[in-house]
Amino acid sequence: MTAAKQPRAMMFVDGFNLYHPLAEYAAANNMNHIKWLNLHALGEAIAIRRKEIFVGATYCTAYQTKDQEAKTRHKLYNDALRAYGVKIEQGHYMNVPTKLCGDCGMMGEKPTEKQTDINVALSLFRAAWRDEYDVAYLLSVDSDQAATARHFADEFKGKSLVSVAPPGKPHSNKVLQYNGGLKVTLTIADILKARLPNAVLKNGKPPIVCPRDYLPVNGT
């Protein structure tokens, strides 16, 4: 009798859905370094916990356009993730008309991130159609991803979708309704174990250093 193969797992990350909880925790606890997170290491840790083989991560994000220093750090972070084999799906920002004052009704424009949600869903489905994984980790608590979970359940009977929630955030009940309740709740301890190396604070801000510093010791 041959031993059963371990399921292959991939993780699909809504970058802003992950970033904002980490940013809130970092600001409250003076821990900016937790935002420099190795998503491949995080996915691998989840897979080990679930006795699965981790085969890759996709990070869906967009560069904001107002703060150039923040954009520079974001680009550096993307380079660091690519060094670990994380695939980046890039969205964009648009200026959307919005009411600036509820009293006088003054209108203005607000930069709004676009494409991240759909990039998460399409990346997850594309990899499933290519049979690149058996289990998908969906790192998002956005209830809009319920449609992703519903169609996934209909289309891929032999695959599983696991909801992954950032620290301190509840899972989307709408997603759990369609994925059989499969879920993983991350803790700050999980985040700390998966930090990028050399991610230390300099003058209260994440460092701007060469992406080569983030490469694993063995170069793989």
C-alpha cells in the first residue's frame, strides 16, 4: 500500500487586508518591524501546522501615490518578497470623488486602491485550473471574497479553500459558509516567526536596505 501524498498548499494574500491589522498593532506596540513579513515563510508555517506541503504565495497589492517614501519602502518590500519566490500581482490607485465635509457637502478626491480583491480571486482560480495546488489559503477577511468561496466550491470539488485571518480580526462568516468552515487564525507569534531577516527599526521607520540582505543564507 502506497502512502498518501501530502496535499500541496498555496497562499493568496490581500495585501491591504493584512497590512492594516499589522499597522494598527505595530503603532500601538512600537513594533513597525512586524510589517516586514516573509509571506512565503508564513504560508510554510501554516502548511507545516496542517501537515501540507507549501508550494507558493501570491501577494496582491498596489502602490499608493501620495507618500513617495512609503512607496519606496513598498517597492523594496516587493523586491524582498520576490527574492523568496513570492508572486506579486499589482493593482493601482485611482482618485475617486468623495464628500470631504458632511456639514457643507464639500467634494474632493480620495485615492482609492483598485484591483486587489479581483486579483486575489483570479490568481486563486488560475492556479486551481492549472492544478498547482490542492489547498488554497485565502488570507483575507473581506466578505466580498464569499463569491470566490462559493464559485470555488462549485468548480473545484477535489480542492479545499481555507480562510486565513490576520491577528485580531474575525473570519468572514460569508466565506466560512461556503468553504466548510475551514480556517486558520494567525497570532502575533506567527507573524514574529515569519519576519524578514534584518528587518530592524531605524529612526522609528522600517529600514531602506538592499534587497540582497533579505536573501536566504544558502541563496535559495
